[in-house]
Amino acid sequence: MMGMVYLALMICTALPVLALQAGMGAELLSCLALGLIVVKSVLLTDHFMEMRRAPRAWRFAAQAWAPVVITVIAVLNGAG
Amino acid sequence: MNSQASTVISRTPARALPGDVAVWIFIFAELAVFGILFIGFAVARSLDPETFHLGRQALHPWTGLVNTIALISASYLVASAVHRLRLGEAGSNRLLWSAIAVSSIYSCGKVWEYGNLYQQGYNLGTDTFFMFYFFLTFFHFMHVLLGQVVLTVLAVKVGRGDYDGSDMNGMESGASYWHMVDLVWLVLFPLVYVIA
């Protein structure tokens, strides 16, 4: 299971850089990168940090950090 | 009926925080600080997008990618070490030393990147982008170095037999700190290197 999570994290990491090299549009690239951050943070907190076995409130707090930061950044990105 | 119910309850694993509560409070404090810094970066970028666009072009996304792979690989090795120690399997010590070695790729990459940018004339005072770039990445780099010290202490203790899997508190606390460093980089890398 841990190996699969590692592989998924690697793919999610490589995708935005490959898209950047391929010349993907700035807006689409930003959406892709921000979306993949959320996926990676959930995988990392649940499986590597083992928060899936933690009390729900702690698990939620750990998982929510990246999406909250990303949402604010996305809003500011859109406003800019 | 009651005995059946109690059997079901006893089979349900109790939810527990991996590691010490104090370490987790420290981790959340760190995450809050990084979160505020990231939002500050995004605010500055929305005010001066041209400077940030030009600044990002001076960076090498492949360096950032290699650093990310190094940190995720180190996290995987640390998580595997925790898993093995809990099960009482051998090899936990070796995995921790491997994690330190792999994470050193990040440290070397960062030093190379700073040197390369400095030679090109970029520093903290160049513009707003590089002020944020150097501050954010150096602040994170200091956390990586502290994480490597923590992993070294864990590896030595596991090697000496101080941790045998019966009490996972110290091992889980150190591992959680390391994963927090990785989690922060997962946001920092695309924010600085990728997003236009």
C-alpha cells in the first residue's frame, strides 16, 4: 500500500513540471498544480503521517491545512 | 447480545495520534507560520505579477522537481521504517539512514541552487520575488536540516536498541515532524517554481 502511495505522489509531482515544459497555458497549469497539491497532501497525511488512525478532529486539521492555504492562494491568484 | 457487542467494540482499533501531542501542537504551529508566509507570497504576487513572472523564469523547475522527489522518497523510507519497527521487523535502522542520505540530495541541490543564483547576481535585495524566494526556501531548508538531525537521532537510537517497537512514541513523533517538512515543500514547490 505504501509503495502505491509513493508511486502516486511521484506521478502527481512530475505532472505539473511536465505540463510546464510542454507549454501548458498558465491558468490551466495553475489549476492542475493547485489540485495536485490537495491530492498529495491528503495522501501524505493519511498514509505517511498515519493520520487515518488519528482522532477525527486531528486528522481533519492535518488534512485541511493544504486545501485552506491553496484556496486562499487560488482566490488571490484569480484576483491578481 | 452484549458479549457480541463488546467483541465488535474490542476489535475496532482505537483512534490514536501518531506520536506525542506536544509535537503535534508544535507541528500545527509550524504549519500556521508557513501558511501565513505562503499567503503573503500570494498577496505580493497579486500586487506585482510581472516581477514574480520574471523571477520565476530565473529558477530551474528541474532542480525543484529533483528536490521534491528526494523529500518524498525520504518520507517514504521514514514511513517504512516506522512500519517495520512497529511490526518488530529488522531493517528499520537501515531505512532511516537511507532517508537521511536521500534527503541530503535536497540539501546539496539547495546549496547548488543558492550558489548558482548568487553568481548570477540574485540575492535577498534583488526584488520582492527573490526576497520571498530566499526567505521561504531558506526557512524551509533550516527545517529540513533540523529534520535530518531528528532522523539521525532516531537512527542511532534504533541501532542501539533503545526503540524496539514496544513504545513507538519517540519514533512516531520524529517521523511526523519529518513528514510535516515534506508537506510544507509540497505546497512551496509549485507555489514558487510552477504557478505563474
